[in-house]
Amino acid sequence: MTPFEKLYALATGPGPVVERAREMIGEDNLALMLAKYALSETTESLSATRVGEVLDIKRQSADEKISKIGFKEAVKY
């Protein structure tokens, strides 16, 4: 399962455990991770202005959130 598939499953999955996980991550963070990952292999990038408008935060705060939120490659043993 790719990171995007995992995030999408958390964002859309039913049930109390998935709902609690979604609450722990936060809808804004989950949405931002999905958006960032969806664009990761494209020439497009997230606009801090637009992210700020959607999340109702300042552009600078949005830019920081975009740059800090990310993904790690799974380590295989």
C-alpha cells in the first residue's frame, strides 16, 4: 500500500478506529498530506496562498505547513 493509499483509506474509511485515527491526525493535516502527495510526481505544487485560504491561515503559516509536512520511505529489513 502506498502512502497515498494509506492516507486515502484513513480519510474515507468507516468505523470508530479509523475515525479516531483521523481525529488524531487532524482533517487539515490529512487533507494537506493527500494534496501534497497527489502532486508529488507532477510539475505542479501547492500554492501557499490557496492553502492558506482553504485552511483559513496566513500565507506564511501555510508555506511552513507545506514545507514541513511530508513522507518517509519505508525501511525494509
